[in-house]
Amino acid sequence: MSFSTITPDTPFISMSALVHEHALQRPENIALIDEEQTLSYAQLDRLMDRVAASLQRDGLQPGQAIAICALNCVRYAALFLGALRAGVVVAPLAPSSTAESLASMLGDADASHLFLDRAAQDLRPADGGLKCIALDDAAGAQSFEDWLAPEGAKPQPVEVQPAAPFNIIYSSGTTGTPKGIVQSHGMRWAHVNRGGIHGYSPEGTTVLATPLYSNTTLVVFFPTLGFGGRVILMKKFDAARYLQLAQQHRATHTMLVPVQYQRIMALAEFGEYDLSSFQAKFCTSAPFRAELKADVLARWPGSLTEFYGMTEGGGTCTLDAREHPDKLHTVGKPVEGHDMRLIDEDGREVAPGEAGEVVGHSPSMMTGYHNQPEKTREAEWFDATGKRFIRTGDVGRFDADGFLTLFDRRKDMIISGGFNIYPSDLEAQLRAHPQVEDVAVVGVPSEQWGETPVAFVVSRAQQAGQPEEIMGWYNQRAGKTQRLADLRLVDELPRSAIGKVLKRELREQYVKS
């Protein structure tokens, strides 16, 4: 079997089988690297066997779940892949969670084991029924080495079907309520088997600075390994260190979120690094400003592809920024085989050229929200033929060429005095002010208007102006319905681990003040 020729028509192959075949064909090729450890494909394959055998020894059956709450490392990646070899479902959880939220997710996943590191050791539930294993020297848990089956251990073979659950991604987004998104082996395979069009190969090297508990990372992580390439894992993102690793390992691929691109491109020494090995760069998860895309295109070798979609699946748009420099304000067009449409508040499709909520159908849709059938039904939309779509909650418009321009999250849209206000429009105007480094606009309650817009601004270094001056400058240029009621200066905007601005926190902070 030659995995360098995987195409979208290639029949389903499990991740476990892919790694095993690479271990047979290219045993000494490097698979995983972090700051402390390197694993070849042969070593990774053997470690996956030991993990799978250990889980089977502990009585886990295919379809049962384990949880991992840790920062990126080689051991984390091998554990994830080893669990898949046993048919076990992985719930990767964020170390930034609260103890209460973590306990809720562990209960929802019905996880029997929690693998954690020092970053998560204080979140460990007191309930003694959960088996805790430390990936490093985290306190209060059995060491990974003591838990692991001995060298040479082999698991009982498990034949994985495409419909079987692969992982449960907990995505609270900006709602604060964790929802477990069940993704199947078939959905992950859909990400891998189209990887050839992005240039993944056994010679490729992907640098990842986003967390393994994020779908943003996994949509690049698994295709890299599926094609026999190597993955460089960063525990935490640092712009200068990222560039050092990319240069050192002759990186060919990467996935970064917009705020990471912003911080890398802002480094004065950016031009000193040799990035000529790059073939493809990807971005997703948050709004990616057109001017930032243009800067990346101008100064960073290789293609730049923006993905727009949801962890839940349901449809993906891609923008090849190099091929379409006149469409940088969009998120591109739906990929082949993905059906994306726009609907109004009553669930009816809108006329061409009108804005509406984006819904999508694709081969890689979630099975549903784990243990939350009502939430699953809320996320679904069916057309007149009964075809199932996933609702994104995003408002957008297709142009005459089929490119999608996004405005805002539907729940973030501000309705003031009966007028719809898209915060992204206000944010774009505010960024034109010379003192504004970053900005987020949210709607807050208003007795007079129902809602009214308020801006939170991060000032440029050594250019901190007065909020009244910035707001006055903006309001003089804004239409009457888009004027700000207030503007506050903040040191930074609250963001999720993958760079999304947590507008809910800003809104709550303002209302409480």
C-alpha cells in the first residue's frame, strides 16, 4: 500500500493502520518531536501497542472513553493514537478549564481514565473512581511509565469501522457551556484522504503551536501523520521560538490562528529567518483580516489557505489566498462535495445576494453532541428534501463568484433601535485609528435602544490615548445607528486557546461594572 498516493477516492483506512504501515515501510523516519523527545515511526508504533494493551488490560472496551488534559508533547500524541488502536474514544480537554467544568466534561464523556500533566494537576477531581495517570511528574497520579504495559506488549486486534466514535471534542465556544462533539473515524479519514491536495508527504514537516485538544490542530496533525510526515509539537506558543523551530526543522506545513500570525509578522526580526522550505500554511478558528493575509503572502514563502468551518463539521470553505488575492476579505468557496447555504431567522433559504445564517452539509459531519440530543436538534437544519445540515451561527453573504464573506456570529449581532449592527463593521473602522492595536465590539443592554454597542480597545505600545478621544474620532465617522455608547481601554482582549475573542466575558464584565 502506498500512502503517498492517497486520494479522496481511497477507501477508508484507520489512523492506527496508517501509522503501522509507515512503521513497516519507513521505520526510521521521524514521526513526532517536542522539546524533550523524538519518536520514529517504529518507536511510535510500538508505544501505541503498549498504550492499547494497557487500556485493554484495564478493561476498556471499544467505544469507551479516556480523557487527556495536558499541554502538547510527544507522549500526549502517542497516547491519543494508542487509544485509537484499542478502539477507545479520546476526549482531549483543555488545561485552562475550571475544575468544575473539567469534572462536568469527564462525567459527560464517562471517562474511566484521566491522563494529565503539571498544567492540569490542580484540576484533578477528588472522586476516587477515576484512574489518574501523569504524563510528566504531576502530583497525585500514577506515573505513565508505571501504568504502561511492558516493552513488546501487543494489544488484541480491533477492527475500527468508519462510523465508530474517534474522539469527543468539547467546544464551549463563547457560551461557557461545554458540549461534547462526537467525531467518527470516518470524519477524521475525510480530513486525511484529501491531504494530498495540500502537499502532505513522507518528506513533510508540520510545526504545530496550537493545542492538541483543539480541532484546529487535529485537522492538520492527523493528515501529516497519515501521509508519513513528521510533527513538531510546541507546548506553548512563542513567536520567536516558533520561527526558530520552523527554520531548524525546515518546516513545510503549519496551522496557526490569526492572532499567532499577527504576533509572528510583528516581530522586527521576522525577515532574518529562512522560511523558504514552507509549502503550505493554514489558518482557521477566528476572523483573519485581509490586510494580515496580504502581509503573510508578501513576506512568508508558500501558499496560504484559510479554512472556514466548525468542529461540528457540516461544511468547509477554503480560500487559497495566493490564487485569489482579490478575495482576501472572504473565507473562500465551499470545497468540493460540501453544500453550504444561507437561511433567514425562520429557517428559509434567502435569495441570492442576501445575507443569512450559514448552514452546511458534508461527508464529515459530527454524529451529534454527546448526551445532548436537544442541543443536537438545535444545531440541525433540514432542507425540503430532508437533507441534514449543521447550523454555524455565523451570518454571511455569497458574492457573484461564490465566495463567502462573513459578518458576525448571529448571537453577537447587535439589534439597536430595530437596526441590525454587525460588530465586525465597527471593529474594522476602529482599527483605522492610529492608536488602536486590537478591538472588540459587543452589544450591551440599553433601556432606550434595547442594545447598544460598546468597544474594548487595546492601544498600541507607547501610544495610549484617551478613550474619549478615540470614541469621538470614531463616532464622527460612523452612521447614527453605529455610534458607540462607550469605549474602554484594556490591556488585552480575553481569548480562547485558539485565539477567539471571548465576547461573552467582555459583555458580562461591562454589565457588572
